[in-house]
Amino acid sequence: MATYTLLINGRNYTADLASDTPLLWVLRDHLGLVGAKYGCGIAACGACTVHIDGEATRSCVLPVSAIGNSGITTIEGLSEKGDHPLQLAWDEIDVPQCGYCQAGQIMTAAALLKNNSKPNDEEIEQAMSGNLCRCGAYHRIRDAVKLAAEKG
Ligand code: FES
Ligand code: FES
């Protein structure tokens, strides 16, 4: 066990953790930030996606000891009032079905739009292809990313 201080959504959080504790467990079980979801635990579904220094990252396979001073952003910190262009587009298009995958989808899309504010269909497809949705909301997800890119 060691004491780790993590910069999450602009705030410092401190917790005593085993060095191999995955970030997802830290967020959900230790800090109560439950927006990122556990889907597979093996970096295969994207439900646990957060940003590490702005890059979409699967928190289920990232040990806390590897984070260092990097800034972590979770869905809770993506915007002040849930009004990120993607969140507005998600509302407008009514994207979610069960909702389980959606935080990961939005975080992956947010990283895409940060690097490429006007992605074409292929770029959206490619960026989002690793985020699985068991409800099959893929068309609405794509439409919402496009809408956010247009409006953002
Ligand atoms: S829970 Fe992390 S990728 Fe599936
Ligand atoms: S909305 Fe149900 S898994 Fe994507």
C-alpha cells in the first residue's frame, strides 16, 4: 500500500492504495466517481474510458502507480453543468438506450473532437470503433458526434 494523490477533474484526491489498483476501481470504489463503468475489465469495451492528459484511456487496465502527475478527467468533470457540446447533442438526439456504455462513448468522442474539431464519417467511425454498445445505439452515437462537431 502507498498513498497516492491524483488530480481528477481539477481537484486533488488522496487515497491509500495497492500500486496495481486499476484507476477504474479508485474512481468508483474509493472516490465515488461512478460515471465510468466496468464492462469487461480487459480494455475491450470502452465503458471505463476517461481522459489522461486529454487522451482517451481505459481506466480498467491503468494501474494507479502509472498515473503520476497526469491530469485525469472523468465524465463528471467533462463540463461544469453537463453542457459540453457532446452532452447537448446526446440529449437532443436522445442517444442512450440502457445508458451503460454512454459515459465511455462520450469521453472517447470528446477526445476525438479535441484533436479534430470537424471529423469526417470515417474518422468518427475509426475513433469510436473500440467503444461497444450492447444496445446497438451506434447510429445515434455517430449522429450525435456529428451534431456536436457542427455546433461545437
Ligand atoms: S471496462 Fe475497461 S475497456 Fe471494458
Ligand atoms: S446504450 Fe446500452 S450499452 Fe450502449
